[in-house]
Amino acid sequence: MSAEYAGPEHAGPEAAAREDGARPRAGRARDAAASKQALLRAAQELFGQKGFERTTIREIGERAGVDAALIARYFGNKAELYVAAVVAEDNAARGPAEFRGLAQITDTLVGRSDERGPGPIIQALIRSDTSPEIRVAARDRIAGRIVEPLAEDMAAQHVDRARLRAEIAVSALYGITLGRSLGWFEEIRSVPRAELVALVTEALTTLTLPPGDAGGAGETGEAGTGAG
């Protein structure tokens, strides 16, 4: 047998193990990442549709098309998966440093609701069967990602009671997007997204401007444009 031949059966046990194991390990890593992403997406959909308590581990696995036991491996438990799903959803909607400006906040919330319906955060706040821990986590995330950045922008412009004004604006936004998603009001449900965003931004801008600046209603709305 020529020494130039180096097939795995003649290359020694270490080389054979390297050749045999490299591709399977890479494949397993890819499969694991795909399974984890599928579970996250399925969790976002089901938590948004049914809420935390009524969604089961088995349903998430079935929706994702993977073994539900993988939830324990990748996330720990259902509550931890819920938090991971919320974080993943927020990350997809840009980080807090960019999530500023009334027009952008409005466009992001309306767009997300149009695409997915009420998400897991709003579901956690409105459903009676949500656990207190999840409700607190959802409330804190809304505060940290939306209310606080908006309040900071207003405080920098010397707007009086910035935190209260930010909470009023965000509460109104969530109410409008929820009403649109659930079809409570025909005009809000059917109006094109861009028109709704413009009208809501105009209506809420006076809350976010310093005294005497209400006439420049477009200024705050323009601060966050550019988000699709």
C-alpha cells in the first residue's frame, strides 16, 4: 500500500476521529441554533395569542417542530423562555439607544402590532391569568425600553413632568395599537399605517414639547424618523 494514501482507515485513530467528528459537530451546532430560534419564534407567537399561563410547553414544541424537551436544555423553563422571547422581540425592534422620538415609537408599535398582533408584553399586562412575576417583568421592560428614553428626551428639553407625560403617551399608544389589532374601532382598524402614525404623532406631540413649542409639532416627531 502506497504511503501517499491517507484514508481515515489508514491515517491513525486520532486523524480518523477528527475527520469523522468535525462535520457532525458542526451540523449539531447548526441544528441546535435552528432549534433554539424555532422555539423562540413559536413562543413569541403562542404567548402573543394565548398568554403565558394558557400556553403549554408541548404546544411550543409542536409549533416549532422540535422536541419540547429542548426548552429545558436551551432556556430552563417556560418562564425563562417567555423572558427570552420578549428580549428577542425587543432586540428585533432595535435597541433602546435608537428607540427614541415619538414618530419612531409610534411607527414601531403600530408596525409590530400589524405584523404579529398583540405581542407577549402587552398580553402579559392585560390578561388576568398572567403571573405577577411576568406582569412586573413586562411592565419594567416597557418602562426601560420606551417610557424612560422618551422621558429623558423630554427632560433634556425642559418639559415639565416628563415621566408622567411619557407614561400618558405610551399608554395611549398601546391602547391605540391594541384597539387596531382587535378591531375595536373601524376607522382605526382600516386606516393605512402611515396615516395612523402621522395622526397619532400629531395628537401626542403636544405632550412632549416644552411650553410655547406646541406650534412646532413636527420637531419631536422627526427626532426618531428612519425606522421601518
